[in-house]
Amino acid sequence: MDILKSVIVWLAGVFFIVFFFPLTFIIWFIALPFDSNRLITHKFLTYQSWLLVKLMPIWKVRITGREKAQKENTYVIISNHQSILDILLVNCLCYNYKWISKIENTKVPVLGWYLRMAGYITVDRGNKESKEKMLEKSKECLKNNISVMIFPEGTRSADREIGFFKRGAFQLAIEENKPILPVVIDGSGGVLPKHGLIFSTGHKIRVEVTDPVYPESFGTNDPDILSVKFSTFMKETLKNWRAGIS
């Protein structure tokens, strides 16, 4: 039954892309002369994500805490990463941000085109110069009142647990004196695990935006220490959810 449902979901996803991609391209092209930051394209992509999540009956999604991000503030947004579905889920928050994505995604048909049209930031994780350019572009976004969104684990978790957090997001928050906005996700890895193609049913997905943490509360100027603090906090949040504490 899961295989049949998965075929239907993948076909629906392909239809969705075929239908919306030309429209996205037209909007990007028309807005190009006056939308240098590609915010209109990004907004349209978040709307598509929201619509796709709402239309798919194979999962139940609960999103809370969206109001904790104030429009007048700019954030370094971080999230744990269980599944490729997390991209859709974070987009459902409809915040104004730039994704930071691994450069390999630009080679994926359609996804790579979307990344370029929206002007998202890419990084070659094995290239020091690329990482430096990523940080510079991210700083420029923050200076222009555009938040940045990153999965600090750098890749999807194979067991739905939170892995090691890389230092980049935390270095950025410290150097630019910007608050960190944690987003915790659970359940998406059960629906579609890493390297999986079959959608499993019976899972509930929970997405929660927690309270932003401002620089004066960091307690350190060391990004490595800060990364451990946030990974510990998010691990405890997941543990409490699964224990039914919150």
C-alpha cells in the first residue's frame, strides 16, 4: 500500500512541478529588473511549498511558533535535518530568507534551477574558498535585512537523531551580531528517510519555531562552543517531544 501511495505522491509532485515551473520562470523574468534580491521569486516558492504540503493527504503536519520571528528582525535560522521534505516544511514558515545549500543541489534538475532563480547561496563544503564566499554573501544578506537559513548538520540524518553541528551558522551570528532562530522538526524522517523513495504513512510531522536567541545571551564568542549549545538544546527538545513532555 505504501508503494502505491508513493507512486501517486511522486506523480503528483511531478505534475505540480510541471504546472508551476513555467509560472515561476515568468514571475522571475518579469521581476528581474526591479527585484535584485529575488524576494518575489522566493515568496512564490514558499507559497508553492505551503500549497504542496497542504494538498498531500499522506502526512499530517503541525507547525507552531511561526509568530516568534518578528518582521523587523533579521535572523540566522537553523534547523535539524531528517528528510528532503524539510525544505518544504521550512518554506511553509513563509519567512524572508536565503537558503544556504550545498553546491551539489545546483546540478539537480528543477531544484538547481529554482536555487539559481531565487538567488540562494551555495557552498562547496570541501572548498575553503567557497566557504569564505558563502559567509561573505550571507553577511551581505543580513546587512540587507534578509535572513539566512541553514541546516547546520550539513546533511540529512540517517536515524532521525540530531548529528554534529558545523560552525558556519554560529560564526555568522557571532560576527554579524544577529539572533539565532532555531526550528525543530520531527517526523519527516519517518515519512521519507534519507536515500528513501517510499513514503511511509502513519507518521505525524511536527515543526516548531522556538524562541530566538539574541547575541547577548550566547554566553560565548566561540562558534564551536555555540554550535554544541544549540545542538544540545535541540536534542533535548526532540527528547522531550518523544517522551510526551511537551
